[in-house]
Amino acid sequence: MLTRFAPSPTGELHLGHAYSAVQAHQAARAAGGRFLIRIDDIDGSRSREEYVAAALADLEWLGLDCDGDAMRQSNRLGDYAAALADLDARGLVYPCFCTRADIAASLSAPHGPSGAIYPGTCRNLPARERMRRMAAEPHCWRLDMARAVAAAGDLFWEDAGQGARAADAAAHGDIVLARKDAPASYHLASTLDDAAMGVTHVIRGADLIASTDIHRLLQALLGLATPVYRHHALVCGADGKRLAKRDAGASLASLRAAGIDGTALAADLRAGRLPAGYSLRMP
Ligand code: GLU
């Protein structure tokens, strides 16, 4: 078994991250397997080096030993570009020039599991217009979902302990695989990385269940192995809402500064015990 914890260095880690890291670490250790850390730092505008160092220090404070150096997404841009080129050669992606405002203004922008469904404005642009605009305008790359789903056929993923679940990626519409400001989206990078790392069990928060349908589709399109998935409950604050990076009181740095013992906290989280005022909930 190989599991991973993959923080984005865009803020301080909080109790919810600690819970997730403990779950992944514990699953690996209980099975005599391996646990890896990945730094999801492709978002150049939001990622900060100080948060990378802080996340690694937090994990050490929790006593979560890891097997090998942390992988960094910023070192893997070539692999993301190669996968995108592969999908492009098969006519499964297209450049999209729409701004957020363009999409919001579209009359036919229904909502899917991950927000507004892209109305398809740029899906069938004539080749010449596409070439001309690609040279002149910033653009992202979108998956042509209908074609992708047709190419992949019916797909399932294994929900640990619960059996197979149908992967319904079509409901998301034409998702972004590479952004104007980042060479790969979370979906593309995370799917490729989990495969490259040899992750056998993806253990992460239940807020990402819908993303798993997309990841399963990308695995099928790119010929990647499919891990087993487990989506755990989310740590919520006193208001019943899931923790966010802005909840400074729940940050691991603040708990450490308050003199809390990290390994004792990890042992509590392993046993499903949370500090007073926090609870676990399924979204
Ligand atoms: N970097 C992602 C996050 O922090 C990882 C999600 C995942 O585990 O796939 O949300």
C-alpha cells in the first residue's frame, strides 16, 4: 500500500489537514506500506515557499514520518504538458478564450458538481480562428467531455470498503485541464502524480468525491492505473462549517505555539478524537 498527503502551499495547514494526513499515514503504516508527501505547488500566483516549509514542519511536529523526499508538482510540468499534448493529438481538448465574466454572462450556464458548467462557446471554433486567437490571446485548455466520455466508455472506481461506484464525469462538463496562469489544473496534475508516485490508495476529504469521477476518466484516457479511493469526513469548527485556511485558530502553527504536543494530537486524530469545539462531518 502506498498513500500520500498532498497539501497546496497556499496557507497554513489546519486541523482538517492534520486529520487527513493522519488518515493516509495510518492506513499505510497499518498495512506495512509507504506514505509520501506531495507539494501541490503549480499555482504560481498563490503558492508560497514559506508555506512549503511550514507544512513540512507541521507534519514533522505531528510525528508523521514519510518514506522519501516530498515530490513537488512544480518539478513535473513537462509530464503535464506531454499528457495535454497527447489528449490534443486525439482531439480530446481544445483551447478556450473565455473569461470568467464571459462564462457567467452565458444564458446557458447550469451548475454541475464543481460549479458552472462551461457552455461550450470555444468548443467548435473554426481551425483558422482557433490558430489566430491562440497566437494572440491568453487561453486555457478544456477537456471535450462528450468526446472523452465516448472514448472511455462506462467507468467505475473503488470506494474503499463500499464497492464500485460509477464515475459520472459527464456531469462536470468541459473541465479545465491547463489554466491561463498554471500549466496544469488540479485534476490533471493530481491524476498524473498519483500514478507516477505509484499511489495505491488515495485517502482524502469527502469534499473531493466528485473530483474522483474526473480523475477516473483521466486515468482511462491516459492509460494510468486506478487507485482505490477513500473519502473521509471533514473537520468542522464550532459553527458546523468545514475549516478553511482563514480559520487561524485551528492552524497547526497556532496549536503548536500554544504548547500542544503534536504526536499526542496525531494519536487523538487517529482515534477519531478532536479537540473541544471541533467535529467530523460528511459534507
Ligand atoms: N492539493 C490538493 C488539496 O489540498 C490535494 C487534494 C487531493 O488529495 O487530491 O486540496
